[in-house]
Amino acid sequence: MAASDIDTPTGRVRVVSDSEAIVGIGWIAPGTILESPDEDSVSRETAAQLEAYFAGRLTAFDIPIRFRGGSPFERAVWMAMCEIPCGETRTYGDLAALTGGVARAVGGACGRNPIPIVVPCHRVVGSDGKLVGFSGAEGVATKQWLLDFERGQARLF
């Protein structure tokens, strides 16, 4: 495994690759001291695309992803999330209809998304438009920031 770390407006994240595809993205808690990662071309390219995304120059990622683990249903939800355009949202019910599940199960799959931001679980909202949860960084506050950012309305986090 290889990794690259990047500072983002939502906190420091680590991008993990298996040398062929991205397999994980996770926030690093403030104050956490980690060994410097061994980078590879995939993790470096992902870090570069994340930098472009946060600079407002990229709205769709073009990097290989690989889901390690997850049920067939979860993988279907994760792939469906990849189809949500930048700046738009879908409801848990919308994804349930696409994947043959129920909204609560979609919520569980969103919470287990191993590649947040690139696989945009932040674009999935409740049926009334409410932000129900987010597993990264500062939770719902980070989800709100990402959505505001994509809509050109974000303030500094």
C-alpha cells in the first residue's frame, strides 16, 4: 500500500492506494503524528486532483478506484454516488430506488464509504433535504461545507 497526505480546507486527509487504484481516503485527526507515507503515482495523482478540486479547478475526478470489502449492495450504492454531479444532491430514497434497497440501508452504505469526496457521499441528503450525517472530519459541518463549496457558497472552514 502507498499513501499521500494532503491538507484540505476540511482538514488533513490521507489517500491510500494499492498501486493501481485508490482504496481509501480518510481524515487525519488534528495532532496525530503519522510516519511519512510511501507515495506512488496513483496516490500522488489523487492528491493532485484533490488539490485541484479544492482550488475550484476540478468538478469530476478521473482516477481509478477499487472498493475493498463492502457488500454487493454497498458497492452498488458507492457506484451510484459516483454518478451524482458536482454541486447536486440526491436523496437516500433516490439511491435506494436505483440500487433496489431501502433508504436506511443506503445511509449505512454512505457511512461505510471508504473513499469520501471522490465517491461523493456528501451529496446524499434526507428526503426533506436535511443533512443527516457524514462520517468524515467534523461530521455534518464538513458535509455542509463541501456542498456549499461545490455550489460556490463556502466560507473558510
